[in-house]
Amino acid sequence: MEKILYMLMLKGEQYEQSWKVSQMPPTVEKLKKLEMDLEKEGYSLDRDLGFILQSDFFAYDATPYDVITFASAGCDGIHFGLLTDFGTVSDLEIAFVVCISPMDFGSQIKIVARNLREFISLICTLKDAASVSNFNCFNEEEEYLRLLKELKQEESENEEYAERANYVVEKIKATLDCEIIEDIYQYVERKVIPEREQQIILPTLDGIGIIAMENVNSKHTIYKLEEDININLSEVKSFFNHESTESKLAFIRDAQFTFLISNGIELKELVMNEMTKLGLNDEVDRLRNIDQIDTLESESFSTSAFLEL
């Protein structure tokens, strides 16, 4: 078992080199510095808010290829990333923040904040990073109000936890000049989601959508996909040869969301080739690394099961 874990560690170091962004936004760097300062005082973003900054590669099959992960919640694979819209967003400070919750099948992905600073404000408001993943399944005001009520109840039942969380929140607010979001429902459902909808020209199954990449007057086609369908590779090749860039990217989002890419070797190769043609080399690397990690984990599971026999 120790040998398997060591192999995973070595692989992780390799992924870190290929996935690490040349320069994360200043807000992330400030959070890393704050975490070190908090540790000296016996506090932590991780232990007290369940907010884990990720320096290494962290992704699941559901993680969109154009999302750069920067943090996780430490449970159920929940993680958060910055949406680059296939490399068109150069300033990650203003990138939308996406919550990926792999266990919420059918609702794995949702844009939850307009930018990184406002996302941190959400964390400060909830005082629990994992709670953000509830938004993936929410769209009604009553659902948000119920969550807030439950969190306040938990605070009242654990004064020590509440005191520690409040201390860390105040440190974050002082460091980043963040503010508590008074109405989370209004922020997420009436501000973030509509703002994103105004940007997109093609909807996608994951809710992220596709923004205009080339001529805004180009005609676009949606290739209808659903989980477990049989893909006609010849049709997909023809689609890639004749449709707009936006249509191709919408296909890729939908094929990933329905797990058709992760479950289909030939389709995966076809998609990687097309993304390479489009100059999406970072996205290709992410797809390839996710695939390699899946393979490594599968081999490790098989080996560990054998060792237990």
C-alpha cells in the first residue's frame, strides 16, 4: 500500500508541473499568505472554514477543461475553479467561479460567483466552503433560506466552532476587503446567473454555456447529446469539419458533462485532436491528465484489492 501511495505522490508532482498556472491571481496568493499567518495562530482556512487552497492538480471527470481549480472543500470531491472560457479570460481575478460537486449527478456544475473576490465573500457569509455546493441543486429562494437557517442552527449548537470561524472570517475580510453577502439568493440567482446568461450565445447541458469566439453573426448548431447514447464518430467528424468554433465547443462541453468523453476512447481522441486544431493546448493537457489519473487510481485500486486478498 505504501508503494502505491508513493506512486500517486510522484504522479501528482508530474501533474503539478503540467497544470500549475504561471501566475495565480493576487487574491489566491493573498489567501495563501493568510493561511500561513493563521497557522501560526492555531487557526486555518481548512480546519475552520473547510476551505482548502489547492496548489497541485485537482480535477475530476466532471471538471470542465477550461476551469482552473484553486480550492476544494475536502469532502465528496467538491472543488472550485476559475472559468477561462477556453482561454479567452486572461485576467483570472475577474473570471467567473465554478463549483464542481462530482457526487451531485446531473447537477455537478454551477457558476456561483462573478469573480474570485465575491466568491470569497460567499465563503465568509456561509463560514463553510462545502455548503456552497448546495447551490448546484438550488434555484428557489426558500432553498437558500433553509440552508442559512440550518447553518445558523449549527453555529448556535457549537460555540467554539462559531468563534473560530468568525475569527478567520474577520481576518479574511481585513485582508481582502470582502463583505458579507446579505442576500445570497439574490446574488447567485438574480445577479450571477443572469449576468452569465447575457454573455452566452449557445447553452450547454452543464449550465455554463459558450460565449462568442469569432464572428457573432455566425450560424451555430447544437449537437444534441445525452448520457449513454451511441456516438456516430463519422457524424461527429463531419460536425467538426463544418460547424462554427462555438458549436464545436458546445459539443465538447455537452460530451464531457454526459461522460461520453471519459467513457469513449475514440471520441476522446477525436475531441483532443479537434481542441489541438483550435489551439486549446491547455485544455487538451487537462483532459489527458484527468484520464491518466483515472487510470492510475484504477490500477491502484486493483493492486490494493489484490494485496488485501
